[in-house]
Amino acid sequence: MKQGTIYGVGLGPGCQDLMSVRSDRLIRGASHVAYFRKKGRSGHARSIVEGLLGAEAIELPMEYPVTTEIPVADPRYNALLAAFYESNVARLSEIADAGQDVVVLCEGDPFFYGSFMHLYTRLRERRVPVSVVPGITGMSAAWTATGQPVTWGDDIMTVLMATLPEAMLTERIAQTDALVVMKIGRNLDKVRRALARTGREDEAWLIEYAAMPKERVLPFREVGDSVPYFSILLIHGNGRRP
């Protein structure tokens, strides 16, 4: 029997009309659809494809055992997630071995800071056929929402996770031309201090819910004491132009 294929399908930043034609085709024709979600939640990836799944599609929710309950540095964090990925790879492999394809829904692009890559490497080790469909990243939608190009000429763009140590954030922000900071959430104060130390507060913008119905763009100086999960900080480059 021919093995089925596991498809990591990029959904883009959050609205159906920014998905690729290939993603749309695979999702509508899928017999099995897997997606990540937090316990007790429907899952953002699943909500993006509402109305697209076939009536007979079998849904395979993959519920994270931990998100923010314990620190990332805690050894238990990696152990719990490793076991979680291994168990889901076993489940997906069993379906593929039975000759069935599975579409795994991936917010943004599957290879850009997404959970799917942890499945991908393990599936490849098992020699299970895997195919990846790229998607528009959230940061692309964010800088488009500002109405300004993010890089010019020879600008260097840096993408940072706000979870990094403050000293590293400060150093990288000072060195780059254009900047994207993701995973701000509980790290808002740290990011604010790093921007202040580099003197770049007035250059920064915050984009909430890029390409979604609640999209909002505002100067970072006007940000309050908290930001939504779907928030990205941007600094535009100002490099060489004709």
C-alpha cells in the first residue's frame, strides 16, 4: 500500500482570502485535518478554516500539554513538549501508513517559528512523506498594515523573540535597520526598556491582529500596560533609495 502524505499547510496571517490556492485546495479536499490548540480552546488555526472542511473530514486536535504554565527554561517544559510531539507523530504516521493523507493546519508559514516544524523533523526521521505549503507570515501582514515599506536598499532586517534576555534584545535592536519583534505578551515591559535604551521608541509601531477583523496599528509609545497575543512590533528601515 502506498503511504499517505502529511501536508503542513500554511494558512497565512488569519483570513481565508490570504491563503494560497494550493492551501485552499488541500484543505477543502482533506479526509483528515490536524491542528494545534490549547486545552479548552477551539484553536486559532481551526477557526481560520471554518466553513472550508468537507462534511466527512476527520478532525485531529493536538492539544498542548503546557503553554505558559511553567517557564521555558524548566526541564519539564521540553520533556512534556517532546513527548507531545512524539505521540502526535505516531498518530499521524499510523494514518499515513494506512494510505491516508493528513492536512496539518499551520498559522502563518509552517517553517517560520511554528509548531509544525517539530512534527516535520520527526516525520522525516521516520521516512513518512511530508510536503510543506508555504504561507504569508504574520509579520508580512503587520508591515503591510502600516502602509510603509519595511526595508529599502541594503537595509538589514532582524526578527527577534521578546522572550530573549533584555541585554540581547537591546544589543540587536541597536544594531539593526528594520526590526520585527514577536511573542511580546508578558515581555512587554522588557521590550519597552530595550527600546528606551536604544533610543528607538519613537520609531516603533505595534500592530495588533494583523489582517484580522480587529486589526489595529498604533505608535508604540501609545501602547498601554498589555497587548493581545497577536501583536507584532515593527521598526521600518530607511535605507538606500534611487
